[in-house]
Amino acid sequence: MSHGFYIALSYGISALIVALLIAWVWWDGRARRRELAELEGSGIRRRSTATPKDNAA
């Protein structure tokens, strides 16, 4: 076997791992958006969307 086989194999394994990590992040993001939608549907709101309190006296 040549060195090219090992190089190609390591690039292939690295590409597979990167693809799996991208898929995992994508699936996890979808799950978090789904959880957020459920929370907002039950009446719980995010603090970032709350209106700021009037500090003017």
C-alpha cells in the first residue's frame, strides 16, 4: 500500500467527523428552537424580547 491510501483515509475520516459535528449542531439547534417555541407557547417569554422599563423619573 502506498502513503496516498493512508492520507486519503485520514482525510475521509476527518471529513466524516466534521460532517457529523455539523449535523449534530444542526439537529440540536432545531431541538432548541422547538423547545423555545413550546416555552413561548406556554406563556414564558424571553428576556431579550421584553420591553425595557422606563427609567426616566
